[in-house]
Amino acid sequence: MKRVFLIAVVSILFVLCAFGKTYKVTASRLNVRNAPNSQGAVLGSLPQSKEIEVVKINNGWAEIKFNGQKAYVSAQYLTPVSVSVAASATSESRNSSASGASKTASSSSSDSRRPSAGFGSHCASGFHVSLGAFYSLHSARAYVGSTWRDVKFGTKDLGNGLEVGLGLEYNGVLHHGDNVNICLGFRSGVYYSWSGTKKLDQSDFDKINMTLPAETYRASIHSITIPLQAQFALEFKGGRMAAGVFSGPVFELFVANNTIEDFGEGNVLLSNEVSGKSRWIKGDGWELEVMDKADRKGVLNLMWGSGAFIQFNKFRISLETDWGLYYRFTRGGTVDGEKVDPIKAHLNKLLVAGFQIVF
């Protein structure tokens, strides 16, 4: 008899405490249904931190008024606004639904939408500032005499340089996981780069059976490009930190590409490799005739870029390597009776550092 009386008292307290109490939604988005089960039709949803009046709670489901009609939400994603006996009543309600655990587990997955993994509604995107040094390996071949020969000076090859640019990057989400985003996106902008050789002499040219028409030689290349990189990315997140890898083709359009060749003693040749125009800055008695269009190169460079990044809040640092996929050709041929040897070369950027502000 005492046990029956105790159960009755607890039931009355539960109803009194649960009725008309104000609760707050803890899920990122909570489904509202027309029946107290996970099979009930969805009438709408409630945002996180929304305060609602609960009529009663039974078997893990809270009865509320929604748009003027009776509706139900999962009590698992509600918390009392003021801590009172209602908190223990809610706890007792959850325990009483243990026999229907499979239904409760099913409703919890369908009634609370999985939050975005780390970067909101899309993967990390933002304005991209690339500023850093790179070592670029130009694997080139020149048509010398009647055969193609490798043009390479070892550590003195065109290779050391700087790149600076400003661009925009956007990544669309393919999949959101709990800690992993799979993304597909693109990066573009305007970039300036410089690379150059150390000072070379005839011993360096002997390696490729070419005669240097001066005592020393030094070259530098100045380029303005517009790259478009399509990239596939994996992003891993934990707390405020994130890290990831990305890879994809890079289509690089040359807006300007000027080569400055210094033969010493004031003899400097300036060549525009987009238009093919070239001229001597100073000749000092040289009889070599400047041949326009002989050194014109293709304006498109195709590479494959891969890299990695680390991110803290909205700041990201990335490192990337770009490998040439095809040869860029100079025109070469015969100009005004003079034979000009063509050259074809890969351009590989072995390491470029970038900084990005994510939005």
C-alpha cells in the first residue's frame, strides 16, 4: 500500500513540475512532430536556445503548442530554464523510456540535425595572400646544333625566387563528417614572381656544349600570372585547430613574362616572352642582331599542385608544390636569316608558402 501511495505522489509531482514549465532547446535544430514518436510528421523546427513552454513530458517526448496546435519534440534536447524539481522529473522521464531505447536512439538521430563539421555551411574559403620564397626547378631542353639537349646548370639553374600574390579561394562541401570535411573548390588571383640564376661562366656552358659570347652570364625572369587551381581537399578539425591536404590541376595564364639577360660590362638583353619583342639595353659594340618573336613562349602553363595547411580560428598557413605537366615552347626558327634554337621547358615550383584569412 505504501509503495502504491509513493508512486502516486511521484507521478503527481512529475505532472505538476513538468506542466507549464519553460525549457530551452539545446540542439542546433530540433524537429517538431505531430505525434510523440520519431515516425510523426515534421511540422517545423526550433532553433538552438529557443525557449518554449512545455505542457507535459511523457516517455521522452514533450508536448508543446506549435502554431496554435498540439505538437511534440524530443525531451532529450530540452533543458529547464530554471533548475528545479523539473530537472529530476525530466531525468526520471528519460529513465522510464529505457524499455523503448531503440525508438529513442532513432528519434535522437532524426530530431537533431548533425551540426556542421568545423567550418559552418561550407568548407574553409577566403581571401588568400601568397607571400613566400620558392625554389623552382626548370627542367629544360634546347635544340642545339641538330639535337635536343638538356639545359641544366645544377645548383646554378634558374631556380631561386620569390612570389607574392592576392587571390580568392572558395571550397564547396561534398561531405560533412563529425571531424572531417570533404571539399571541392578553386583558387585564383593575380601573382608576381621572380626567379634568377647565379652568375655563370663558360665552364657552366661547357656542360651543354654551348659557347658563351661573354665572360659571365646571369639571367632573371619576372612574371605576372593569373592562376586558376581546381582543388580537392580534406579538412580535419579539432576544437579551434584544423589541418588538411589539397591537390588539383593549376592552369596558369601569363599576363607578362620578361627575361633580363646580363652578359657583363653593361651588355643587357631584355626579352618579352609574351610578345616576343626584345632589345639591347646597352650593346658596347656587340654585333648580335636582336631578333623579335624568336623567343616568344606560350602564355599558358599547366601544372599539378599539391599541398597542406594548418589553421587556427580564421588564420591559415599553407605550403604547396606545383609540378609542370607539359613543355612550354619558345618559337625558335629562322629570323632575318639567323637560326634561333627553340627551347622547351617544364616549370616546377617546389615550395610556395601562403597565408589566408578564412571567412
